[in-house]
Amino acid sequence: MFTDLTKEMIAGLKERFGEAYYILDSRQFRQNYLELKDAFAGVYPRFNIAYSYKTNYIPRLCGIVNELGGFAEVVSEMELELALRTGVEPGRIIWNGPVKAPLAVEKFLLSGGTVNIDSLEEAQSIKEAAQRNPGATFRLGIRCNFDIGDGKVSRFGLDTEGDDFKKATELILSTPNARLVNLHCHFACRSLEGWPARAKGIIELMDKTGFIPETVDLGGGIFGKMPESLKEQFSVNIPAYADYARAAAAPFRERFGGSGPCLLAEPGSALVGDCMKLLGTVKSIKNIRGKYFATLLASQKNISMSGVNPPIEVIGMGGVQQEYKDLDMAGYTCIENDILYKNYSGPLAVGDAVLFGNCGSYSVVMKPPFILPNFPIIDISGAEAELIKEAETFEDIFHTFIF
Ligand SMILES: Cc1ncc(COP(=O)(O)O)c(C=O)c1O
């Protein structure tokens, strides 16, 4: 459907949604979910997905994950509330993150959710909460931090070689009504090499301690599907789901056969990256000392992609197009480097629509209320374009200010 948007359809959508909007393909999201799940489960059957809400928390997407039997990976009370309102059972919600409100954590643990502990202070606070509720059983995980050879020192979780890790696990294990059910890790690195290293780190930890949890959660960091034009702009190879599945899950199959802990991954970008496009409209074209700039109703802030040119499609809307060379497509903000696409060469006219692809991850959730409220979102998976988020308004941005 995405590539089939015609001039006539865009003219029709303009009547309803204006000159800039996000286009969601929730059918593609569903397909990505099922493909990724199958790829991992084909290697290690005890596998499930915990969708990373922060990557793109459009409620429709959260609902699809829930319907398909996945978990919700949340990192704030706001996201927890969303999971609950989506109808996710607390037992299928995993709460990660470095800062969590203790009272909300206590309530969540009482409801049967799992919390991954990120610091010694958090372990202490949860122990106290468990002691206040001796009749309840708290399900806990611990975020494990070890070297995966990516040359970085992550700030998250507890160093598995350090004293705090030992103390935090002792705090949990010495609490009769607290159960350590999950070993978790995540590293901000999507390259394939990091995945066997994650698996190895956790398996070594299990072997060293003799502790086998219910679940091992290897986190997110899987590249989504993308066209060649985008792949070429990365310095690393872009692996397929099946490559990640082999890299991450084969070590578990080798170590446990089919009956080890349940393996989880927390993909965000891998599922949603290619499921959204942003449509913007060319408002002016100018030449400044030999360089062409088109200014659009759309911004780099809408797609949060930087350092790469997204895949684009220009749809002539009837204006007389000219051929341009090395034209920059710039955004509506006053930021000098608000450039959505650098050095475009091809036909363009004022009034043309430009579709920016692969902008499903960290886009709507990262858009600041800077200069303009955000554009609406429509889902075009069905026969009709369906509004799933209204255009934000002045009120949406300013109702919390005291005038
Ligand atoms: C703990 C955790 N899980 C999952 C993700 C999702 O990562 P990605 O979008 O790369 O899959 C992140 C991203 O920062 C994360 O911090």
C-alpha cells in the first residue's frame, strides 16, 4: 500500500489530514512481529518477544503485540499505564529502566509484574517493599552489565564482576517472598557480533553461579528491514532476522537443548522501523549562492533520523517540476541543520509531496513540542485510511502552563 500512494489519493487525504502526516502500516508491523518470532523460535523454541514500548508506543501497535501473545517492555509509569490500558496482563509486563518510582514499583510487583533491577539502591528499596508485603511474591530480574567487546562501558545495570551485583542478588535471594526470575541485559549496539557476546555473557553467569532463571532477556538492538539505499549508509552490515536468531539463540540451544530458560528479546526498531512514513509538502524552493534548498512542512524532528538520508519518494502534485541537483530538503524549524534529506537530485516542484520512509522508530515518541505541535497519524493497512492520532493542537502543548 505504501508505495501505491498516488497523486489523487494524496489530494484526497489532504482534505482530511492536511499537508503533513505520518502513515502507519500496522499490517507490516504484525508481519514483522510474526517473522521475527518465527526466526528465533526456529532456533530455540522457548522464545518470546517483549516489545520495547519506548521505541514507538502507538496504542494500536501495543495492542497487536498483546493480541499475538507478546510481552510489554516498559520503562516508566507512563508506559506501564499504557500497557495496562491496552489490556496487557501484569504478568506479561517487564519494567526496565534506571529510575522507577518506588510506590508504583511496589504496586506493580503486587499485581504480578516483573521488575528488572538496575542498581543496588533499587534492590534495597524493593527488598523493603517485599518485607512490607509478606503475603505477596515479587518477581524480579536483574540487569546484567558485562563487556561485550563493543569498546563501550554501559551505564545500565550492575557489573556482573562487581560487588554491587553480588550484594543486589543477595538482597533478593535472602528475601523469602522475592524470586529472581529473570537475567536481563541490553547493549546499545545493533551489530550482529554483539549478540553471541550477550548470550555468552549470560550463559557464563548462569554456569558460574549455578543459577538458571525462568527467563533470560537479551534486550533490544536488532536492525529493522530497510532498502539497499539505506543499508549502504551504515558502516556495519545490516543483518536479517534469521542472522540475529542464529547469533543470539543458538548458544542457548547448544547449552540447554529445548528445555532451558525461556528466551526473550526486546525489539523496538526491528519491528516498527519500516512501518511508518512521514508525508511532508514542499512549501518553497530557493537558491542561495548556488545551493538549492526546498523547505517543507515536515522536519528532521519528525523523523529523528540523523546522519543518513532516509528512503524517499517524491510525488508530483501538479506543479511544474524542475530537475535539481544536490538540493537539500529542509524542515520548517529555525534550526540551521534541520535537514531531512541532503543532496537530492531529481524533479521537484512547490506543492509536491515527499514521503520519508523507515521513520517508525524513535520518531513520534521523540518529537519535541518545538515550534509546531505534532502531525496526525493515519493507518493505511485497511481499505480506508484511518485516523489513529489526531493532529496535536495549541491546547495539547500549553494546557499544563499557568497563564
Ligand atoms: C532495555 C532496552 N530494551 C529494548 C530497547 C529497544 O532497542 P531497539 O529499538 O534498538 O530494538 C532499548 C533501546 O534503547 C532498551 O534500552
